[in-house]
Amino acid sequence: MSSIIEMFLIKIKYLIRLTIYNGYLINRNMKLSLVIPTYNEKGNVQKLIEKIQEEFKENKIDGEIIIVDDNSPDGTGRILENLKKKTKNLIVVHREGKLGLSSAVLEGWKMGSGEIFGVMDADLSHPVEKIHELYNPIKNGDADFTIGSRYVKDGKIENWNFKRRVMSKTATYFSRPFTNVRDPMSGFFMIRKDCVNFKDLNSKGFKLLLEIILKSKYKHLKEIPITFTDRTLGKSKAGKSEIIFYLENLCGYKKYVRRGVKEFFKFSLVGLIGAVINLGVLYLLTEYVGIYYLFSAIVAFVIAMTHNFFLNKVWTFGEEMKSSVCKKYIKFSVISIFALIVNLIFLYFFTEIIGIYYLISQVLAIGISLMINFFGNKFLTFKK
Ligand code: GDD
Ligand code: MN
């Protein structure tokens, strides 16, 4: 009897190993729903769809293409209807008018039956041959979010004029307080469907990716370098209203500000209050108590530093008031004094050697010593 059970168990183990080996368990059904929003793309859609089909076939991607057309006046919709007859994995969604890029993507995903949701532009700006590089890591469980990125090593932009480069870079810098993703303005990305929190997403404007980065639950995000090539046919649809929507969205992202950025602002503010305290004490002790001003300055420095220490401990870095005060106070003082010395050295260097006006030199020198103070204390005194 027991040998029958043993045989049975061995057989089950073998079957489990076989399914894992063949990828059925790890890679169970990872279909891709790739959305492509279109508005006046009649010269691009057919070529794009053909290229995507080839990419799907070559890399054995189980994928569907969902095109969301906003009643393009150039007749893109009609071309799509014809293509649909010949293509079984093509879904076409027609909307009544130009309702915006982000909302088109979300609407397309609603139609998707895949476990992985993706998006790319219709104007052949995004390299179709990179689809599998975004898809495979998610399929294999190495990532749950992949972004085709122009701003990581080996990423590039081709044929963009100076204005577009500056606009894109500026928009990207504006997103830095919220995310360390290098290219959160990309329009080419994939994510596991169950990571997306659809309810919270704001569908106004062009910048859906940043919304998703901030509002989704994912563990492994990968940026894959791509070369973005400017369209050769048709015109870009990004206009002034897109900039306004973007700025509007940014204003609503207050609660998503990264911890390090918040800490830096609080730390700077504490430093500013400390400087006012320093000057106040110096004035009071010198004028009213009659202490020699250089001694007053030392006392003022110690008082301001002590204020900075406690406020940073409790407010900036969120620590308990009483935890290891002595040890941390000594570290904080050493870093403050070191930063002060560096400040003086740079003040001297900028003024005497480079010849900058001394007040401007001091602004630069304060900037440098602030960095030393902040990073020194964040990573040495108040490290988590
Ligand atoms: N359905 C629909 N509705 N599609 C739209 C709309 C719209 O209102 N507006 C634009 N599209 C489509 C275009 O047809 C194209 O396929 C894609 O969205 C991107 O639009 P472009 O007009 O090519 O915009 P772009 O080149 O300025 O913007 C691209 O670069 C940005 C990064 O710099 C896009 O990739 C953006 O997604 C990306 O953020
Ligand atoms: Mn484009």
C-alpha cells in the first residue's frame, strides 16, 4: 500500500517539476494587451501593425493590439476597420472626437484581456523591435513594470529640435521631486495589470506614465533603453494645453513627494531658522549683555546648532526626541563644524582666488556646506 502512495507522490512531483520547467506555473498566461492611441495617423498605422505582428511572432508573444482612434479627420478609422478584417488579434475602439491621449490609453486597456498592459505611440517613434525587451522581464517575473526610456544609458532621441529637447527635459526635471525614474514622460511602457490602481488615475492630458508610477503598486521597475525617433509623417499633437494639464497634475502630487526631497526642504528651513536665531543671539549678547562679539558669536553658534539638532531630529527625520541624544548630538556638531570650515574655505577661494563678489561667494559656499550638512547628517547622524 505504502509503495503505491510513494509511487503516486513521485509521479505528482514529476508532474509539478514538468509544469514548472515548461513555464506553465511561473509564466502562466501572460498575454499582452498593447494599446496604441491614434489621432491622424493614416500614414503610419498599417506599417506599425505589420511590424508589431512580426515582433509578436518572432518572439512568441501572445499579444493583442488595441487601437483607440478619436475619429481622426484624416480617415485613420476607416483604414483600421479594413485592417481589422484581415487581423484577428486587432481590436479597434472608435471614440467620437479628440478626447486626449491618456484617456484613450485607459479606454483601450478596458478592452484588454491580457495580464500585461502596454502602450506605445502610433507614429513609429517608439522602436517596435524593443517590445519583447519590455515584455519578457514581466513575463518571466523579473519585473512588474518596464519603461522604454530615453534617459538611461544607451537611450537616445533622434531628430528632435532644440525646443522639443528642452521641453522634454524640463518636464522631466519637474517630476524629479516625485520619482527617480529617469524617463517618466515616456509613452512606451508595460505593466502587470494587477499592479494598476485604475480608480485613482487622472486621465487628463498626455502624461499617463507619471500617474501610473506614482499611483500603482509594483515592486520591480525596469527602464529599458530605447532610441526615440521623431515622426516622419504627420504632426505632433502635443500643445499648450498639455503643458497646463501637466502642471495641474503636478500640483496635485503633493503627497507623492519623495521622502529625501521632503527631508531636504525641512532641513533647509530648519537651517534658515537657525541662522535667524544665530544672528538674534549674537545681537542680544553683544548689545544688551555686553559680551565681546566674537564670544557672542560662539555662544550664538552653539545655541543655533542645538536648535537645529533637535528640530531636525524630531521634525525633519521623524525620530523620537530622547533616543541616543548624546551620541547623535556629538555627530551633528562635528558635521556642522566641518561644514562651517568648508564654508569658510570656499568663501575664501571664490572671493580671493576666483575674484567673485564676497556676498555671492557666500551664497555659493552656503550651498556647498548645506549639502555637506544635509547628506552628512542624513547618512551618518540620522540614518534609518
Ligand atoms: N486617441 C487619441 N486621442 N490619440 C492621440 C491623441 C488624442 O487626443 N493625441 C495624441 N494621440 C496619439 C498620436 O496619434 C500618437 O500615436 C500618440 O498619441 C503620441 O502623440 P504625438 O502627437 O506623436 O505626440 P508627441 O510625439 O508629442 O508625444 C510623444 O512623446 C512624449 C514624450 O516626449 C508621446 O510618446 C507621448 O506619449 C510621450 O509622452
Ligand atoms: Mn510623436
